[in-house]
Amino acid sequence: MQRQSFDLLILGSSSAAPTTKRNPSAQLLNVAERFFLIDCGESTQIQLRKYKTKFQKIDHIFISHLHGDHFLGLPGFLSSMHLLGRKQPLTLYCPKELKGIIDLINTVSDTRLNYEIKWHFTKNDGLNLLFEDEKVQVFSFPMKHRIFCTGFLFKEKPLLRKIDKDELDKNKISTAEINNLRHGLDVINEDGKKIKNKEVTIDPEPPRSFAYCSDTIYDEDILKYIKGVDLLYHESTFLNDKAGRAKETYHSTAEQAAKIAKAGKVKQLLLGHYSARYPDLEPFLLEAGSFFKDVLLATEGKKVKI
């Protein structure tokens, strides 16, 4: 049986100023065919078209904070979904001030969306559950930036146990008991004998997780939220030669991102949010790689299977 999807698509990897090759922050996460848009900088909808993603599949948008490179693509994207005939509700997880911005734009442009926006305002007082269904949980957690900012944690729920069909037949277990077995329960076979679950099932793959650490100064307080995740995205606006500038602007360097990844014992690190002053990204890989072994660069169009 093929494992359910848990895939990340990079739509934008630049920081405040875009370049001809890099767009402002935006990522699209697919967990079991639930599509989550994370931040929405300028050009996000163009990038979605470029990489052949259907707008109407996105029902949840997460905005980390209200610096323009993380949300200025949102008004146009909301309008495009309206023009394309969207009817189903869309949920926005964001700082509360964003509603006033969107309401004002729609008022002065006399825009009335065909669909409902459900607003879920984020908090920065710890780990907060934002969304949950039978497949995935999404949490927010505080980031230390110049303004209110949150990160996001996406956690796959534990998968059902796998059935060993040979053992099923050998132990004379009715197919009517399969659902109970998949949920980890012991069952009674056709002879009235109790069969322990582990005798006829196989452990599923461990659940996966992804943490998105948007704009933040180096901050070890986030370790309790991102510890052990399969993939950590951590901003790396600067290289270490600009560590002073990073501290001044409440951003991080590639080295600092790697130190967080190492301390958090994550499996893989994804760097991004690069300053436009760096046309070559290879030094980011080298700098982070000195402290953490499994490092990836977020670049437009990159797909990461978690």
C-alpha cells in the first residue's frame, strides 16, 4: 500500500526584496491531499499556476506575520479564487490585524467574495492547536521577531496498523475484524480464541512532522516545539559574516539555523528567506553543513518528500 502524501513545494524563498530568480515567502504543504498554503508573498498565485497547483484545492492558509513579504500576495490570491468561481469556505490562520487589512481592501474596491472566509486568529502564548482532522494536526508557536510572529507545526496522525494477510488466514480471523485489528485491538477468532493484535498485524510507518520557522532571531526557546521533527524549515536571511545585521533585524544566519536543527535533533534542515544580497546560495549550504549534516536549500519549484 502506498503511503499517504506528505510533500512540500517551495513557491518563494527570498526575504523582503524579491530578485529575478527568487520570490517572497510561500510554501505549499500536501498532507494526505489536504493542501496548506504557508505564507503568501507577492507572486504566490503566479507560482501556483507555474507549478500546476489548482487554487481551489487550498482550503487553509497560514500567515506567520504581517511583514509584506509574507502576506502581500494574499489579497490578489483571494480575489482570483473569487473570480474563478470559488464557493467553498476558506480558513485563514493569521494575526488578527490581517482581517482589517483585507476588509479595507474589499471595501474600497467594492469587492464581495462569493465564498466565506473563516478567520482564526493566532496567538503567541505557546503551542496552540489550529486545525485537526483524522489525518493531521496543525499548531502555531511563538517566534521572536520585530513584530508578532508565529511558526507552524504540522503533525501527521499515527497511521493504522497493517494487516498480515497470511497470519489472518492462519489464525482463522474473520475479515469483519479487520477494522478492529487496524485500530490496534485484540480480537476473537472463529474458534473463540483470543488473538493478540501484534500476532497478526505489522507496525505502520512512524508519523511524520514538519515545522515552519518563519522570521526569527536565534532563539533556543523554540526547541521545545520543533524537537525531533522530520523536516525543519528555518529562515537563514544572512551568512555569518552578517551576524550583527541578523541580530539587529531579528533574523538568523545559516549557521544559527543549523545550530537550532542540531540542538533540536531534527532529521533534516531546509534553509530559506535569503537576503537579495546573496546571488549564490552555495555558501549557505556550506556554512550550515559545518554544524548539521542533512541540509537542503529552499529554491523555487523544489519539492521535498517528508
